[in-house]
Amino acid sequence: MQKKAIRKQVIRKDASVGTAEMKIAKEYGLPDGCVRLVLPNGKKARTDKIIESFLKDWDK
């Protein structure tokens, strides 16, 4: 059974993937660079990609 992800802070849809990765790492007290957002095909998302288009990739 898969659990739904719990977010402490909502990330704006016009933010970049790189900003989201940094905010997630900071929120959980993780070192820089240890959080990577990936696309459905398993590849790393570009850090300059906008969150809105990243989420659309996952809705396909």
C-alpha cells in the first residue's frame, strides 16, 4: 500500500524545480544536493524546469 506524500509547505507552481529541491532539503534538515525530483521515466528533472510543467508530466 502506497502512502500519500505529506508536505509541510506548499511550493508555488511558478517556482523552479531547483528551488523546490532546496526548500525540501531545508525543511527536513537535509544537506544541499541530497534531494532530487525525478520524472516518471526515472530521469532527473532539470533544475530550471517550472513546477507546474513538472506536475503535468506526472499527471500523464
